[in-house]
Amino acid sequence: MRSLFPSVRCSVLVPASLLLVLSAFTGIAHAQPESAAASPAGSTAVQEPADPNPGALSLSGGFDFQSTYMFRGIRQHSTGVAAWPWADLGIAAYTGDGGLKSMGINVGSWNSQHTGDTGIDGPSHKLWYESDFYVTLGFGFGGGVSLATTYTAYTSPNNTFSSVKEILVKLSVDDSARLGRGAIRPYVALARELDTAPGVGQADGGAKAGTYLEVGIAPGYTGAKASLAVPVKVGLSLGNYYELAGRDDRFGFVSVAGLVTVPLGSTTKYGSWNVHGGAELQRLGGHTAALNGDHRVRVMGSIGVGFSY
């Protein structure tokens, strides 16, 4: 996912309700939701009393506008805005009362369309900058523990970057049953790039396949009319993920965001709908700052609509 522009590295979640917004800021494999078996740590979506779709299949989707698209601390465009349409199909494959409480599969597509220098105003003059396909296998255990493995193929329809293939493993804990409003919902995610060559198939466009580590929390509050989440995360290189001029930088970024989701009425036979928006502050490391025009701090905003059924 190497941009054609020296200062722009090309290549953020999004399930239903607040997870849509969370993914815009968590950047774990762009906007992928968790498996149907492993509820996303940090999801604080307003709970609805009725479920019009009690079956094993669930559908979620949305459309967001983002002021600046940053993938794991790496800027994806210098001008214009990004639009993120996405869709996800969840399959609840298993539920039980033993040590393994649930197993699920998610399959989906996430896309980024740009008006600026990596989109319409870029060399290709094409809007569709990125299209990702992913599949997740997730397991839910007792105590709110979940484990998910995701394969993602990041592609660029306007040929701004070479395709990137990645496998990611995420361990998360929903501690809200024990801590209530004091829950922090910690998680850790490890990603590894696959099938690479020097300058090809890598997020940083470097010489070697990278290994990425993300550690975060997602405290939040759910009210009668809205939900608020304050995700905090750190992105690190465990090897060759933030390469520049032949050197790797361990620290990629630290991020703090504030996210609000408001449901649009109650759940109906057409599912549940919401509007959401938020802001994020990122503090970048040395190499990610160099790929961001030598700016150490980046502030971003987003707004969008989402649904789940």
C-alpha cells in the first residue's frame, strides 16, 4: 500500500452502530468488524429491546466521511476528504454453555473514495482509492474474553498502491460485567504482512514484510439517547512495519478519540439505524511523522450513518 506521493503512505470499523465509528479510529485492519462470535471490545451501542432478525445471519453497513484518512499512523491523502462505504455479513455458527461460548464468521468489504491527491485530483483521476476484502473467524469464551483471526486483502482500484495481504489476531476482554461503567475493554492485536517483496505488498512500502502490534482500551458510556466511547490505542512495529530509508521505527503512533452514536428511532423490521461522529488526536513517531509532512500531531474528524439488521 505504497502511495505514489513521497509524503503520503497509502494503505480504518466498522460494524453496526458505534463500532462503525470505532473502526474509523481504531485502524486495526481498516474498518473490519469483529466476528459475530466475538463482540467488539469497546462497543457501546445503545441497546434496543426488539430484534427483528433473531436468526444466525446479520447484516451491517454504513457510509462515513473522514477529514483525513490515517491508517495506523500513516497518512493516505494530503488534500480533499475520504468517503468510506462498507458492508459486513455476520454468521453466528455456534453457541454453547461450555468453555467455548460462541463461534462466528464475518465476511465484508470496506472502501475508501478520495477527492484529493490520491483520488480524483491524483494521477489516475479516479475516486476509488481503496477496496478491502476481509474474512474473520472469532471465538467467544467465558468472562468476556474473545479471540478473532482476520485475513485482509487491501487493494487499490485506482492503482495508487500495490495490494497488501495481512493476517491479524486480536484478543479482547469485555470487562463491563465486572466493572460496569468503569469498564475499559482492553485488547491487543498482532498483524503480519504476507507475500511481500521489496517495496511491494507492504503498508510502509519498505524492504521487508512488517509485523504490527496494537494495544488499546475502549471505555464508554451508554445512555438512553446516545452512546459515547473514548478509545485509546498505541501502534508499534515489532519488526519492519514503519521502515524509512532502510531503518525501522518502533513507535508508530498513539491515539485518543471521542465518539458519539445516536440511534435513529427504535429498531424496526428494517433494522436499527444510527448517525455517529467524532474526533481523534494522533501523536506520531519519527517515521510516521516524516510520512505526514513532518507533522507530529494530526487531528481528524468524521461523521456518518450506519445500520444493522
